[in-house]
Amino acid sequence: MKSRRVAAAVSLAWLVSLAGSGHAQTAAPAKEKLADGAPAAQGPAAAPPGAPTGTPTPADPSQGDKMRDYHAALRGRRLGSQEAMGLDYVRARVSEAESLRHAGRNDEAAARLVELVEHPQFEPFQENEEGKAAIYLLGDTLAASSAYEPARAYLQRLLTQKTASLAGGSYAARAVRRLVDIALETRRYDVVLADLKAVPASAPEEIRGEVSYLTGRAREGGDADGAIAAYGVVTPRSRFWAQATYRAGLLHTARGRLKEGENLFCRVADPKRQGAGGVSPVFGDARFFAVRDLARLGLGRIAHEQGRFDDARYYYYLVPRDSNRLAEALYESATGRYEKKDYEGARELLNELRGLGAHHVYEDEAQILDAYVDLAQCKFPDADKKLVLFLSRYEPVRDAARRVAADERAMAGLLSVTRGAAPSAAEAGAATPDTLATIASLVRVDAAYGAAVKQRAVLEREASGLKLAARQLGELARTMQTAGGVAPALADGHVDEGPKDVQAAIDGVRREIDALEAAKVPEARTTMLRTELAELEARLATSRGTAAAGAGTLSSSKGADLPDLLLQDGARAQALAPNVERARRELERTESAYAKDALRRLDLRLSRLLRRARLGRIESVLGKKRALEVEIEAIANGYLPNDAVDSLDAARYLKDNEEYWPFEGDDWPDEYVGSEGLK
């Protein structure tokens, strides 16, 4: 029982040491082309919290030396298993880790695997398939937990082995693919390219394609021609062939070489053009179909830009109904038909877009286009109704977006809605829940915002048990220092949650103040609440300062015995608390800055559309005036207007329960017999 508890403590201590080694590091979002080809907005530049700026790189990036120290301490105390490690034992531990991965328990799987991989007796098995499986699974598990630095170290270990083979589905080939995925997730292309220097030029075609695609992504920022050249050597046997071809087409199109870009887009959109001699197999995953839809949209936009509206409609038509880009394709196609003056075609496409029954980012622009199609067809009353409805709906949304951008609490409520929270649960005194939901559906969030949100989610997940882990490690260390001592069990509820409780009280007081202000009560009734709010905010600042100061009063033991190692890692866990708090605040600021930039762009777009709506109303009034003038001129020339002609039709005056039978003569041929031939 004691050895099992010690093993759990060792795993917990290694996870704590991992948290201090650049866990969840993500490179700062860079300005680059997005997936749909639109340039990323110039968001506020912010360094990623948690990314080391001046911290020296540790001697062992995998942090395996910490686990080796624990193994040495365990041997010194004759704890743990004293039996020799066998191949069956390695297989069993790998199978156990795979089961934990499938259950979503990545931290436990990583702890079990690192205990195996860094064991002194594991070295003879490193070159075996079972050992390679353990190393790869450890690197993959760490990457799935956003521990990218140690994950890269373990995956790179597979590339430098003597028996490393990049053929087929070998673990070295899988390590190359996982390293490329890490580079794409973190956007640290040059760092991972340095890890892939061990890949020889004689590697299989699909492996060379991985490296070439990553090289192209690294060169996109400053060497467009070099990026195009790197993308050009990616063959259809690579899983990134579609992405490489599409991004090369984007680079050509951005530089005005529309013909070259169109040819590359066609290779992705049309399977018959994917090989020089006809149809060739494409090695890809589910992302291939998303890239193919983007290529078809790119073809449609090029054709639209060149005035080939029929070609543009065909390309947009190729986007399937189950695609996430269907709304975009329908809107772009309707715009092309409108510019070609095919108003009936534009009307059909807009009706199809409306029939999707789902919110999309083109919802506001589609309503304006719908009204302008009515104006083009001289349906002035219908157009005026739609424009009035648009103004009444989106002008308050535009004004609310401005208020939200100026109110930090309202911004926090909007961010919670964009992360999936219910609008009614969000705190936003500057906007109603319905308006907040509308803003969240219309805002076009930059890709860098998604990276910041992911960083914050990883930070919250990894920091959630940090304080409890520190206390558990301290209790275990004191237990081992006391001969025969037994430390009391530690429950989760005993953890100091002072700052969290104070923050909850602050949020409650703020909600009460907002409710009173919404009810327009006198200022005197809210004075006491504001005083209480100021006291709570002071208590929160004091609580955070106490937590930060407490981190410096920890044990500074430098020994190599097991209790010393536990105390050191417990101290490291508590020392991380103020760093986590700083990173959280910095991420909140970064996330808010990106959201404000998105709201600014939404304000500009809605202001432009509102101006178009007002101009459209002017056009509708002038159109109705001109229609009345034409009708007067027709009456003066002896022509009755359509409504006057329709007034002569008796059927239009019937009620719903009446039926009109037109006169067909005195005798009905089907109602008498025998009078044939009589005159």
C-alpha cells in the first residue's frame, strides 16, 4: 500500500515539474492567410502567456531527468518493484496507457508512460517495437495535453534511433507526422523544422511531403515565391497535398496571378485534374473535403472578379449541401446573379439561403441584397418593408456592439457566449441576452482569437488541481520523513478557495447593482452596494497578494532523497500559482483585445450596411414616385392601370366560401340528349 502511494506521488510530482516546463506553450498568433483565403485582421500584438521569453532552455526538454531522480531515490529506499523488467511488462503498460487515453485520462496515461520510459531498466527495450510504441504514445499523449516541449523531445528521440525507419506506418514516420501537427497547432514552424533535420532526402515521398508543406508554411510570411516552390514539391501521396496546392493558389491570387491561382484551385476542386495522366489517388483525411470546398469558393471568386458570372455560379453550385461553406456559396452566387442582372436567379438563391434555417455570418448582408433585388424588380413596397425591418433590427445591434466594446463586463459576457454559454447566463448590462446572441452570431472572429481561447482553456484545465497537488506532495513528504507516521487524508473541499469565493461575491454584488440601475432606482439605494463592492475588490487584491507571498515561504530543500524531491516539487507547484494568475490575466486581456477588434470590424460592417439600407429607402421612395408618374401618363394616353383592369374581374370579389361559375351559354352540351342536328 505504501509503495503504491509513493508511486502515485512520483507521478504527481512529475506532472507538477512538467507544468513548469512551458506546459501549453503556443506561439503568438501571426498575421497570415486564413483557411478561406482572407487575410487575418490586424489584431493587437500580444505575446503568448506561458511562452518563455527569457527562460533558458532546460538541459532535458522532456523533463525525464526529474523522473530519473525519483527512480534513483526509490532504489535508495528499496521502494517500488525490485523485479527485472520484461517485454510482457512493457506491453502491459502500453496497453494500460492506451486504455487511459481512450477514456480521456491523458494526465494519468502520461504519468504511467513516463514512469515506464524513464525507468533505468527500459533502455534495452528502446529499439524494440514495444519500446518505440511506448515512446511514441508518450509523445502523442503529451501533445494532446498541450505539453508541446516535452512531446517534441520524446518524438524526436524516435527519429535519432539507430533502427529508425521512415517507411510505411513505422513509429518514426508517425513521429514525423505528429511533429508536423504540433508545428501547425503552435505555429512554431522553424522550431519543428529544426527537429526534422534528421529526416534524410531519401525518405519516402509522403514523409518528404510533410517536411515540404511545413517549409512552405514557414516561408509564407516573408518569402512567397519560396513558399510556392515548397508547396509545388508536395505530391498527391501526401496528406497535405490539397492544402499545399490551395495555399499556393492563394499566394498566386494575392499577387494578381489569377490564371495560375485558378489552375491550382481546379486541381483541388476537380479530381480529374489531380494527376498528370488522369485520376490519381489522394491521400488525405476529412480536412480534404473542407479544402476542396474552399478551392471551389476560390474559383467562384476569381470568375466573379473577371465578370464570368455563369462560371462563378457553376463553381458555387459544386459546394455540397452538407458543407459548412454552403451559406457563403449561396450568398456569393446570389451576388453574382444580381450583378449580371439575373434577378430571378438571385431571388431563388436567396430563398434557398433563407431556407437553411440557421444563423450565419452573411445573414445581415443577405437581407440587404434581398431588398436590393426587390428594388431592381421595381417591387418598391416590398423593398421598403425589408429595409425598415433591417434598420429596426440591426441599428440597435450596432449600438449595443459599441457599448459592449466599451464595457469590460459586457465584453466578458460576450466572450462567454462565443464559448458556448447561454446568453441569459452571461453578465452584460450593456446589451440584452437576445442582442448579445445576435452579436455573437454576426461577429467574424479572427483565427488568432481562437488560439488565445485554446491557450486559456488549457491553462484553466492544468491549473485547476495545482494547489491541491502542492498540498498532497507536502503531506506525502512529511509522512515519509516521520517514521511510521500517517498523514490525514486531504479532501478537495479543504483547499483554500478564498480568491474564488471573493470573486463570486463581487459578481453577485455587480449583478444586484445592474438590476437596480435597470429599474432606475435612486442613486442613494446603490451607494451602500458600491461601498461593499469596493471592499470586496480590496479583499480580492489582498487575497491574491497573500497567495503570491506565500509561494516564497516554501521549503528550499536541495537533497536528493525522496522526501526532499517531494518537497521541491511541492514548492515548485506553489511557486507556479502567481505565474498562473499572471498568465490568466494576460490571456484575458489578449482575448478581450481580439474580441474588441472583431467588434470594431462588426461596427464598420453594420454601419456600411445601415447606410446602404437608408439609401435603399430613398431609392424605394423615388421608385414609387416614378411608378405613380408612369401610371398617370398611361391613364392620360388611354391605358388603364393593372389594378383598374383587375377590378373588372368578378372573381376577385368572391369570399372564401363562394364559388364563381362563368357564363357558358343557355344550353350546356353535356346536360341534354336527343336534340342533335336540330336547328
